Amino acid sequence: MVYRATKIVATLGPASSDPALLEQMIRAGVDVVRLNFSHGKAQDHIDRAHMVRQAAQRAGREVAIMADLQGPKIRVGKFAAGSVMLEPGQKFVLDAARTELGDIDAVGLDYKALPREVKAGDVLLLNDGLIVITVDSVKGEAVYTTVKLGGELSNNKGINKQGGGLTAPALTAKDMEDIRTAMSFQADYVAVSFPKNATDMEMARQLCNVAAAEFNHKPGLIAKIERAEAIPKLEEILLASDGIMVARGDLAVEVGNAAVPALQKRMIKMAREYDKVVITATQMMESMITNPVPTRAEVSDVANAVLDGTDAVMLSAETAAGKYPLETVLEMAKICLAAEAHENVKLEADFTGKTFKRIDQSIAMGALFTAHHLGAKAIVAMTDSGSTPLWMSRHLIHVPIYALTPKVSTQRKMTLFRNVRPLLMDTSADRDTALSDAENHLITRNIVRKGDVYAITCGEPMGSPGGTNMLKICEVS
């Protein structure tokens, strides 16, 4: 059995909305399906979530659903001709008061606060940084600029300010409505766009918990790091979230392309140190939108994220709108496996100077260390909340971790944890029965066979969250 540790997040869109194709993609290795709330109506997302659950059931494995919120629309307005061609050196006006459609000289703004947040000398980047303009002056509601780097500017393209500094709130009225929609189908994760600090994430969590209360559900929260202001606040954002997404598109526009690779490495390392999950995203297999094979550079990009220890790699337009959604998933899975074969396992270094105040965390670390040195076939964690497998998954180890849980919601959430394979099993029985059931579960699935050694963790009394207090080393007889 081929076991892949790094998880794959795939975005659902027109190219992947056929139920049979989606089932194939899940069988090929999709662990988390992303619903992009920047597109489509509420009912579209509800229907797609239902389709994901059905496809996963047919494929015989659980996947998580991640609802990705649109966030603030910092965009230009619309043009009379749909677009204009801006030339270097020409003057161009961004006018918050303009009501008529744009032309070659000026365009309106969706983001009305822009004139109060920029000054002469500021550099603005339009359309993901493909067009660069410099602010000459601000008069009333109009921002007068000179085009530095020209190109085609079409309707509703995004605006970024070099170095950050736009104050748009992370959660809009639309996001609040979308949170209610996402909770109606119990999305497992909610990704928050453009958070600047912990307060943005705390507000999102409050809104999610209120909307999900009637379903007795609590989603995991992912902070998308895509603003320059978020970088100095990374620690507080991490503490307020369940994970982060290295959203390299908007982040690169604000901090510059060259700064992103080092930031990516830092974010992955930091997330793992804080026991949070991390997703690496944007343009990972971009050429596969139109080509059946990736470029060598894309292969290296995905492999490097895997070698840095990312929990998941994400596909956006590649699976949402590309020509080869299934092939892209298969290629990505292949790259992850090849990179994982060369991971550097250094558990001793990981534990040097570390102290663990919690019994359950100490048991988790003991299981890793023992399984690694014994050459165990598997590590098994019986879990209610998913905390023990999460802690285990923060360390690189070539022994697969199987998480047995009685809760479907916990099983789905754990599909994002690196090197964790979540399985559903009732763990409420007495200890000996539960341990015997767990071994039978593993044998039935051909995970272990006679003579294999595995480590198993559980808590006594059984079924109480946060109660992992036992580690047992077993040999299959």
C-alpha cells in the first residue's frame, strides 16, 4: 500500500463539478476539497458540498470541506469597453466618486476608502502585480497616478499597495453571510482571507461558532497570510487559528516575489512549532491549467514545500477551471511521494531541550520516538478530539500514523494533518476490547499483519477528550 504523508487540497469549480470526475479525483488522492466563496451563490456551494460528501462516500474515504471566504474587495470598477490598455508614462485616475463606466483616462473604485489610504509616492499594483502605477497626488475622492508598468486592465481587477497598508476589514457582510451558508453544511474548515491580526481571526471564530451551534459543530479556522501587515503579527495570528495558508499570490504582490520563498519556509516552520497546520498555495501546478504535464520548476516548487514539512499543497485554478484536473492531482501525488522518500528525520534534535507539561503530549512524543527506533509498522492513536495525532504530525517520521476516532467531524478534520490517516471506529468500549478492536481494524485494512510491531496510544477511562495517558507497544500474533 502506497502511503502519502502530504495532503492535497483541490478547489472545486466548473472543471471538476462532474460527480464521477470528483469521485476519481478523491480516489486519486484529494484529501480536502476547497469551495471558493468568491464565485457562485449560496445554493451552489450547498449543492457542491452535498456532491463532495456523496463522492467521498462512493470513493470509500472521508475528505474535509474547506470554505474559503472572499474577504474584502479592493478592486477597480468596470470599464465601458470591458478593459483598457494602459501604456507606461500615461496618466490614469482612480476615482472613488465616479459613477459612470471607466475609460482610458479614469475608472471608478469598488474600494471607496482608497483615496484616504494612499499618498503621493505610494506604489499601487493592479491585476496581481501585472500593472504598476505610482501615486502623483490625491485630490478629494480621486487618486492621480502615472503608469510605470503597463498592460491590459479589465473589470474589477484587484488593487494592492506595495508594502501593505490598506485597512479594509478582513470580514465583510458577504463573508458573514457565507459563514452561515458554510455552517449549514458543516464545513470542516473556514479559510479567512486577508486577516491582519489575531482580532480578525477571533471575530471569525465567534461568527463560525454562533452559526454552527445549532449543528453542534466547530470548524477549524485557517488564516490566509496574504497581507504585508500579517507578517509581523504571524505569532498572534497562529495562536488565534487552527492553521495558516501561505497564500503566495497576494502576498507576493505586497512584499515582492523575491521575499516569498524565505517567508514560506519561515511560515511552515513556525506553524509546526506552534502545533498548527499549514497549507502551501497558489500557482503550484499553474501550467497544468492548459498542459497535461507540469514544468520542472513546478515539480521543484511542490517538492520543496513537502521537504519543508507543509501539511498540504493546494490546487486552485488547476482543478477548478483547468483542462486536466484529474491528471494534476495524480502528478501532485507522485511528486509528494518522491519528495517524502528523501525527508530528513531528526526526532532527537526535535526533542532536545523540550519539556512537555501535558501527559497526553508526552505520550504522543513517546509514541513517535519508540516507533521510530523500533522500526514499527504503524503508530495508532485512539482519539476523540484529534489533539494527539496533531502533535504527532508536527514531527517528520517515516512511520504512518493512523488515528482512530468515533467522531466523523474529527475524522474529517484530521484529513488535513500531515502523515495522519484518520479512520472511524467506536472507541467507547473498555480498554482491552478497544485495543483488540483497533488491532482487528488494522488487520482488516492490511495495515499490519502477523509479526508486525505497532505503537498505540489511548486514554483511560476511554472516550474522555484530552485523556491520552497510555502508550502500548504491540506485536500482531
